[in-house]
Amino acid sequence: MKKQEGQSTIEFLLTFMFALAFLFLFINISVNYSAGYLVHYATFMASRTYLTADTSTINGGDQTAKEEALKTLKRFRVAAVGVPVDGVKNCCSTTVDGFYINSAFTSSINAPLFVGAVSVFKKPLSYFRAIAGDTEIRYVSESFLGKEPVRHECWNRTCQAINLAVTGTIGNCATDDTADITVFDNGC
């Protein structure tokens, strides 16, 4: 029988490496979950900001609301976990990273069904290639709360309804707030 000196050292090193890799895997998973929770909460708050922002004039659309939602998202420092916050993209794609707003004021036939905010980002499954290779996880955080029309949209709808009732056609509505019209509030 040959000498077996050092066998326990080799066994310890192999077992220790496996245990350490397992520990780092769970640490990485917990960091990914924490990043997901942060982005989800930030998306929720950005969606609420988009929901409540209004310019209080009939000249504004929802662009101001989108800008305020982006500011809210940036306050949470989500760029540190991989969410690109270079601007607000219209509608959504779950295959391209970024921050999206599903706008309530899209006249397209492909208009989104729900109104709110979407954040898409990806992170590696593990920082060690030996464990998970180059596998990445794509996170999609959605917050659809709905949005009441801004004053401009209400004014435009009311103007078109009055034109339709009076002239029989929708006609053009001026986009300034010089006209003083009082109508029954139908909730727009």
C-alpha cells in the first residue's frame, strides 16, 4: 500500500471548493432577487408617477408624465443593477432592455391593452462560468395601473363631441386654452 499522506488535504480542498462555489451561487441568486425587487418597486413608483402627473393645461399631452416617471425611476438608481434609463421608450418589448411606458393616448391599431410602466433588464445567472456558463436571466417588471386622460385629451374629446353634435362632423379643435367652454363632466 502506498503512502496516503496528504489525501485528507486534497479531499478538504475539493470539498471546500465545492462548498464555496455553492455559497457564491446562493449569494448571486439573492443579489439577483434583490435587484429584481428594487426594479419592480421602482417601476411601480414610476407607473404611479405617470398615472398622476398632469400639466393642468389643455396644451400638454402625456410627455410631461413620461418625463416625471423617468425621473422617479432614476431616483431609485436602477442603472446600477442594469436597467438602461437613457430615456422612455414607447410601448414595450420584452426582448430589448429599457424602460417603457404603455401610453393611454396611442391612436395606433396596435395600441397596448394596458397602461403603465415596464422595465426590462438582464443579469448573469452566475458570475462563475463553471457553474452556469454564459446564461443570462431576463427580468421583466410590469406595473399597469391605468391612467386617466390628461386635460388636453379631455378637452379634445369634449370639443369633438360638441362639433359632432352641432355640425354632424368631428371637425378640427383648436389646441389653445383661449376658449372658455363649460360642459357636463362625463369623466372624459
